Amino acid sequence: MSLPDARGARPPFAMLVAVTALGPLALNIIMPSMPGLPDVFQSDYATVQLTLSVYLIGFAVSQLAYGPLSDRFGRRPVMLAGLSVFVLASVVCLAAPTVEVLIAGRLLQGMGSCAGMVLARAIVRDMHDRERSATLIAYITMAMVVAPMLAPLIGGYLDEWVGWWASFLFTAVAGVAVLATAVVALHETNHNPQPMPGIGGLLVGFRRLLAMPVFTGYAVQTAVTSAAFFGFLGGAPYVIVEIMDRPPREYGLYFLTNAAGYMLGNLVAGKASARIGIDRMIGYGVCLSLAAALVMVALALQGMVTPMAVFAPMVLFAVGNGFSIPTGVAGAVSVNPKLAGTASGLAGFLQMGLGAAASAVVGHLVESASTQLPLVASMATTSALAVVAWLGTLWAIRRTASVGAATDTATEWAGGAGRDS
């Protein structure tokens, strides 16, 4: 399944968007079918919910491996392997005779799908400097909004017209199409592979990155910003449907405005990051998100228990996320270009891991609430932490410059900090 190495050839940007979209598509397409799966498999809903949890676990943990493996063996073979696992797992899920087999298939599906997100970022960084990378990653990140926005709609219709298993047939077909495109069009972009002496080598790479305050700052900022968003996803459906007594379809319509806000933020970040610098763009984003979260808290304290009290400020919150998440990722993968894949995987693991935890915690908090206050207060808290992480990153950049670091990377950070001052 290998093609001759075409140095200088660039993978189609549309393909990078497609491989990134597979993960959120597969995560969300089965959601409308989950309430009916206990009857299908003669199980309980808690067991069926593991199909969601294990997907997130597989997605998060696998990011730690894909990046370093691609640094060592190249982006192309690792991407093709991940896509192949995704297709195989989708077939296992659609033919699953028991809920246990379905859960195992979902674990594999999460492990395979995360290759697209991790390696698309690394491929972009292979081909461009960090400012241009921020622009392209912002556009790619929009796939992670459009896919979960459309996936439940697709899955709901497939479940009604055909059955729950049709959603996995859809993901299998989509995976085959993307895999076939990658076989033909994905040329290798990592022309300086790094040695990887087993598990010890992986740990060394992680340790080297975590020892860099600039990387840690970008990664933490991106993770806590994502945690605020995932916390919203974990608690908002309960708040709107149960506390505010609104129909589920109304939540879906309101969520479209949130997705539109995030896409707008991505577009602005894509056009402006190269001109004003990623550090300033991150600052605009985290401060805007914090301001929006504080407005939501104020409205809740005033007793405004309505969907508009949540979703109107949420549009601005999402715009801020669109500014800060892709630019934070671009900063993290640019700290050491030789470890771009490892950095992408580690930063993605922190994003998904902290996001999954926030979703579970906020979902638990809102169960016993009578207003949206626990939801929006948690978002304000994590947004404040994102501002602190951004300020810490700026301090680390300036400190690196002040001690006269002699590497090209440190020189680049100093220049970026100067532009963003």
C-alpha cells in the first residue's frame, strides 16, 4: 500500500479535513440510537453508555502513540494503518452480535479514528512555519465542528429508516473512501525521521516536551479551553431538556448557533494569525471566552433560567474558542519541529482526556441542580484557568528569550513574543 516518496508533493488539503472529520463523525453518529440499544442487546443503559466512554478512551490514549510513531516511521504509513483500523472496527460494530463486541469495536474505532486528527496537524507543521500552520489548523479544526453538528442528524435518520447498525455502515463506507484517497494522494511529509528506541523513547519524547515551559503552557491552555467546551457538551443537554423542559430538537437547533460561532472564530483565526501572531490571537480568544462565561454566570444569578441566557453568550464563548484552540495547538506542535508528531499526540491527549473528565463531572453536577448555574460556573472556572495558562506561556516565552537560548526554536519564540507584545 506504499507509493514512491514524492518529496515536495503536498497532500490535498481536503483530504486532511476529511481524515480529521472521521473521529467526531464516528463519535456522534450513534448518539440518537443509544436509547434503543438496551432493548437490542438485552442490556442496561449504563452498559450501553460504555460505547461512548471507551471510544473517548481509545481516542485519547492512542494519540500518545500515533505522534511518536509518525516521527519515527513517517506520517503516511502510520496514517494508513490508523485508517485501516477504523474501517475494520466499523465493520465489527455494524455486525456486533452482543453489546460486549460492540464496546470492543468502539474502542478500536476510537483508536483508529484519532490518527487523522493527530497526523493532519503534524503534516501541516511539516510543510509550513508556525504562523501559517495556525491558519491551516484553524481551517482543519472546523471539521471537528461540522462533523458532530451533522452526525446526529445523519444517525437519527439512518436509525429510523434502516436500523442502528446503518450508522456504522456509513462510517465504514466513509472510512474506505478516505483510506482509498490517502493511498493515492498522501505523500510522505516527514523527511527527517527521528529514532525511537521503544517505549523508553516515547517517554523521553514526552519528558522533553513537558520539560519545555512553552510547550506546557500551550498544551495546558488548549486542554483547559477544551475542557470548558466539553463540560458544556456534558451538561447543556440536561439543562435545556430536563431543567428548562425544552424538547431535544430545540437543543439541537440552539447548538447550531454554537457551532456557527466556533466556525467563525476558526475563520478569523485562520486569516489573522499569520498577521498578528498566534500568542495575541490566543489572548483574544481566552479573554473573550472568559467574558462570555461570566455573562452566563451573571444571568443565572439573576434568575434567568432560559435557553437564551445560555446560548446567546455561548456564541461569543464559541468564537473565543475558535480563536484560541487551533492557535494553541499550532504553538504546541511548533516548539520542537523534530517532535511535531509527539507534540501533537501529547497535546491532543491532554485535550481529550481533560475534556472527557470535564464532561463527566459537569454532567454529574447538573443532575441535582435547578438552574444552569453549576454548568456556567464550571465553564467560567476553566476559562479563567485558560487565561492563567496563556499568561504563563507568555512569561515562559520571554524568559526563554531573556536567558539567551541559542536554538532556532527559542529564537522563533522570542520573535513571536516580540510581535505579540
